[in-house]
Amino acid sequence: MALWAALLLGVLLATHRPGDAALLEANGNLSCRCAKTTRAFISPRKYSSIEVWPVGSSCRRLEVVIRLKSQERVCVDPDTPWVKKLLQDLPNL
């Protein structure tokens, strides 16, 4: 039995890919809308709409999604200074 457990542990360690664990940690769980975010500035002239998804049971982090006039959706990092400023000014828009 101990040999079986050691063999199973060896197989698990050999097939483990650190990138998968990092994706799950970054995501918190698989129900988040954004797998990746960008810190690059996006000009407000390109915005069609802004979606803000608060932390909740389905995702453990704040998500900010900008829909561009080209209908492309871009997830932006809410900790980036320009996004923080955008979120502060959002009620005034």
C-alpha cells in the first residue's frame, strides 16, 4: 500500500504544472469573467461601456471590463492607477 501511495505521489508531482496552480490562485475560482487583465491605458474615446463586477461568491476579486466601440471586451487591472481614477470618477460620468 505504501508503494502504491508513493507511486501515485510521484506521478502527481511529475505531471504538476505550476502555471495551472498560478491560474487558479489568480482567478480565485473558475467563475471569474477575466482570466487575464491588462495594465495598458485605454483612451476613454474608445469606450462603449464599462462593467464593474464586485467581489462575490463567484469571484474573489474586483473585475473591471471595458467594452470598446469595436465590441471587443478588455479586462483591466483594477489596481492600476488610471483604472482607480476611472472608478472614482465613474459616478460622475
